[in-house]
Amino acid sequence: LGSLGGSGLSSGGQGGGPTDACIPVDGQIVDASCGVFVAEGAGGTGTKDSPFGTVTEAVAGLGDANNIYICGTASFPASISIDGSVSVVGGLDCETWTYRDQNPMPEIVGTDDKPAVSISGPGGGTLLSLRITAPDAEELGVSSVALRIATASTNVRNCELFAGKGANGVAGAHQGKEDTPLTAHGKTGEVGCDNTTATNAGGEPGTNECASTSVEGGLGGSGTNTGT
């Protein structure tokens, strides 16, 4: 769980803060000209009076706008990717589009093992009053990521970030087997008892190396002549 509470800046970025009236403060009504609007199931064209029904539609329908406004407390299953200059604002009521710090937050829930929200490129957008959630990853070797920011200066304010469990890693490759060289095999020993000598020497050791270290075997045991 990561909770970036209050109205202070999070570690998501210090630059590019809210510098215009389109990033609302507590009690402010969002102007219709500020961007595109989302209300769950609305099915409109993205205006304040006719909002989009999903966050995915809003991202696709941004056009020249840089701000997405989401009212209510709905959960939107959508892994979205936006430019660094784009802001996404929750904490808005659906009647007047008034922002309140204490309003319940809408939720963006990641899908298909992708980060719930990905931000990249130059710019200083803001994420405000959102709940961003990544479910447990399913595909082997994949992480669960709520928010990914790359090469952008994004302000993250009054947001809650939740990442699930990463999936199990991909199985490692089988280690290749090396054939034992013939030189590692010991030499054949002499006959143990032939009625001619007191003892017969055992076989000579085989030779081999492991990581440049000799692993030569020992001399085979000597046979004892007990005959007469």
C-alpha cells in the first residue's frame, strides 16, 4: 500500500505543479473548457454536460486537451498510458463537478498485467484524488505495478496506490551436460595375485579439471600376492 495523503506533493515529482485554474482546489467547480469529463456509464462525447462513460474513452478522446476529470467513486478497469503533460483529476461530484479533498475517489484498476497508469514523455501533469490499483500479476515473470512514471515531472496529490503480488518467475533453463573425457577414467589395475610378485600396483588415476582446478582421482588399491 502506498498512500500519498493530504494536498502536499508526493515523491512522484516536484516539478510541473498545478499552475492553472484547471487543476482545482477544494471547493472549486471545474470549468467546462478545461478538458474531457468521465462519469461511469454516461456514454457521452466527453463534454461536461455529456461525459464519456469510461476512462479508456477519455484517453482516446483527449484531442488537444490535457486534463481528464472523473466524477464519482466508480472503479474503471483500464490500464492507461498518458503523456507527461496530461493530468487526471478525481474527487469530483457528478452533479456540479465541484472538487473536494475529502470526496471519495474514483479507482483505476490495471488490466492484462500492465501498470494501471503509465506516464511518459516531457511535461508536468498532475494526478489528483485517485485510487490506482494493480491486481496480482498472472503471467510468469511479470510484476504488479500501480503507477509507472518515466521522463516526466508528475505531481501525485491525495492519491492512494495499491500494487498486488508479482507472479512466479519463469523457470530457469536446464544446465547443459558435459561428457566426461576419457582421460578422467582410471587405468585398468594389474592382476591381484599371479604367484610371481608380492604385490601388484593398482590402476593409475584418471585426470580431469573443473574450473581450471585439477580433480585427478587417486591411485587404485594394490593387489596382494598370497600365493606360493
